Amino acid sequence: MSATYVGGCFCGAVALEVSGEPVAMGYCHCDSCRHWSAGPVNAFSLWKPESVRVTRGAELLGSYAKTPASQRQWCTRCGGHVMTDHPAMGLVDVYAAVIPDLPFAPKLHVHYQEAVLRIHDGLDKMRDVPSAMGGSGETLPE
């Protein structure tokens, strides 16, 4: 039996469930994620699309695609960020912060060449993303 975790936007109008295990968890340092999250780093949890289900407020989800690689979604009522669809990777990033009971266990940092906050935690620091996700697979020193 797989685990199910519930989460949602800042005001609670949009609710979602994720089930099973995430494909990956970590931290993104890219300029787009930093600007979107208004923070120096964004904690992600990547899921197969069939593992993510909006259970309430789907009609309240706004979306924006700065590039074809990322379709960002937020609650139009409170502005709370909820998730990003990454169609080329076939994955959905449900921001770790919106799933409060998910045992967040990051394994890597991605787009570390764009980092503005260096984090010395012993995790792999990827120049972009792993080769299995279409990146170079190159790691950088901590």
C-alpha cells in the first residue's frame, strides 16, 4: 500500500494529494525558481503526473509558462504557489513546502551554477540536472 500525502495552497482553497513515492526530491537554484519562489532556493518534490491529483479548487489554479519547460501553477485566490508541470521530463514538481507531512529527504541540488546561497550539506551539486532528466549530469564542487 502506497503512502498518500495531502497539501494545498496558502489559503487552502486548492487542495491536492500525492501518492506513492516521489521520483526525486532536492533543491533548485535556477534563476526562474528563485524569482518564482521569492527565495534563494526552492525545495522540490518531483512526481509522475498520475501520482498528483487536485482534490479541490482546480478551477482556481492559474498558470504561466515563461518557457515550454515549466508550466507554473498557483491559487488565483491567495496567490500561493502549488506546483509546476515539466512536460519534457514527464514530471510534476509539487513544492515540498505545500505538502506538510511529506518526509522531505533531498538527494541533490540542481542548477547549482546559478546558486546565490551556497549550501554545504554533502549532497550532489548538479551544474544543471541529472542526465536521466535531460541534463549534462555534471556535478560541481560544494
